[in-house]
Amino acid sequence: MNIDIVLDSHLPPDQLADLGLLAERYGIRTVWNASYLDGRDPLTNMAELARRSRTLRVAPMALNAYEMHPFRIGMALLTLNEIAGGRAQTMIGGGGEVVMALGIPFEKRVRHVRECLEIVKGMCTARPFDYAGELFSIEGYDPQWITARPPLIYAGANRPQMLRMAAKHADGIFMSDLSLSLAQAAIGAVHDRMAEIGRDRTGFRFNNFMAWYVYNDPAEARHEARRWIGFRALFREYMMREFMSAEEFAVILEHIPQIYAMASKDEDSIDGMPDHLLDLCVDRLTLTGGVGQLDRIIEHLVEFKAIGVTEISLELKKHQAHGIRLIGERVLPALREV
């Protein structure tokens, strides 16, 4: 199982590149650059790292066809891939905070992701390329400047319909915050679908996104994890009910605006909401603790390897260089020994 890291698009290109080169030296496979409403464009932001690195894969995420036409996604991805010498990859999803902020309705979500995958993959592999879909079309795409090998294209997928679609059209599945049992079920569903359509599963990738808060100071780690917990899976009942009651989940839903607001306020508690519920979410939805608890966290990662997860993407919100060193010096060697 490989370890990737996720750095957010608030980082300037030079800092992103320096952290990415540190990750490369430690043998980390991929740096993903997460897209936010108030962040930099992740495709442009990764150009310097793509140019300066040699083995590291560079991966803007999550791109979607609601806010950007699939043709533009494909063109930008191919350009980045040329700069990187064939080391780019991406994840195409169904949209998030940017789509909501733009007021674009989430209509035909699976169809949007499918057609985007088909167009971007077609642009990367077929010459010339034409496409006529229900939502998007393209005629006569035949670039002469492409020399690098095609990029890998993941689909952001947790739920059954998206998993079935992605099993046919993507190079891999990018899951988010899934527990061991849910990740195992998702992998099984994809394998079943691939067998149904006669697709060889060799080389298909399963990546699970997890938030990493492992600091020298355990109290700081828990503060940060609670502060950012609103950006995890709190609104997904099928995930939350694995570890809390219906009544507890109702309390979470009642306080969603306040939970989101903790991040910008640098706070980790909410009036009227029990702290133990926030701690429960942190313990079940993130990797949080002091450096002294790293062995426990590594054991949890090993469990994901055992069920067939091929990559874990660890989001580093703070102390990124410290996190990269811990991953390179402690986590990767432990995973290689298993």
C-alpha cells in the first residue's frame, strides 16, 4: 500500500513545491492538491512542483464538470502531465463547496461524473477523439503536442451507483473517510461490477482519503482535528451511524453550521453540544494523536492494506514538513514490513 499526501491550495506554489520535494525524498508516491473555494487553482498551483520533481506524482483534486467543462479539465490535465513528464493524475468527483457557492444544482450527478471521465480519458488516450453525450460533446480533438504517457484518472466514489459507474470508466476509486467495513464493502462492490462486465481488475487502484493530525503536542493535534471536523463525513448518515446513535446523529445535524464555523474561528467546541460527540467524531473519522500514539495509527493503516486498499491519502493541514518526515521515517517502513 502506498502513502500519498494531500496539501491544500492555500499554499503558494514555491511552498507547495518545497514540501512536495521533501515528500519525494522520503519515498511518498503522490502529492494531491485539494481545491477550495478560497484557494488557488490546483492545476496551475502544481506546475512548479511538476517541473522540479523527478519521481513524484502530482495530482490536482477534486475536479468536476459542474464548474469546469470536461474539455478544459482534459486540456489542463494534459498540459500539467507534459510538464511532469507523465506523472500527473487526478480525481474527478461530483462537486462540493465550490459548486454550492456557485448555486449550481447537483443534477444528474453520476451522469456528470461519467461523461467527464469518458471525455477526459478519451482526450488522454484516443487520437482523434470525438464524443457525443447527453450533457457534453466534443468533435475533432487531435492534439499533436502530447508526448507523455496518459495520466491516471480516479473517480471520487463512496456510494453504490457511483461505484458501479466508476468500476467501468475510471482507473481507480478515490474514497473519502471510509471506515474499514465501508471501504471493504466498496472494494467488494467494485470487484463484483468488474467481474460482471468482464473487466480485468489488475492495476485498478483503491485510494482512501484520511485526515492526519499527528503532532508532537497531543492537545494541539486534538484541537486541530476538532476544529476541522466539519469537513469530514458528518452529514453522511450511513457513515455516522456506524458509531453513534440516531439521537446523537440528530444533535450533530442540529449544529452543522456551528461545526463548520469552528475552522475559521480557530475553535474546537460549541455551546450546547457535548464535547464527547466531537471527540467521538475525531476518533472515528480522523487519524489523531501525539507522536507517542503513532504505533496505534500505523496498526490502523495496516488494517486498510489487508482489505485491499492500495493507497491512503493523508491530508496534512498543519506542520506539513513534520508530518512528511513522520510518514517517511515511521509509517512507510512499517507498511513495507507487513
